[in-house]
Amino acid sequence: MGMFKHAQFLSRTVMVQNNNVEKANRLLNTILSKEGIFEQYRRTRYYEKPTQTRRRINYEKCKAIYCEDMSRKIQFILRKNRENPFPGSE
């Protein structure tokens, strides 16, 4: 059980070039934030009531649905090789 929690950090290595530790730290923070490690840490730092958990999960689901729908609409608008690239502008 304990090893499972540490296994997620095995493949994260940032090389420090020219003794520029600040740049390497920023890069590491970017990698960890993109993979959701910071959010996971903030969630588990304090106890979250079950109602708050349900609200958060429902919010994340709604946000994912909204983002997927918006990206689908944007891809529809930006598609190429259409007969009329700007429908409704005639």
C-alpha cells in the first residue's frame, strides 16, 4: 500500500542545467500541476465531507461535459474543406 503512493513519482526527473535551480523547479511544478498532483495533495490535506465530495465530483463531471461540448463545437466551426465556410453570412 505504501509503495503504491510513491510509485507515481518514479519517472519524474528534471535535469538542472547551468546551476539554474529556479528554472528546473518551475519546470517540475509545471509537470506536477499538469498531472494533477497538486490538486490531489490539496484535496487530501484536509478532511472533505461527503457532501462536499459529491458536489465536487458533480461539478467536475459537468465541467468535463461542458468542455467536451465546447471543443466539439469549436472543431465544427473550424473544420476545413466546406462548401460554405461561413454559413449564414450571405
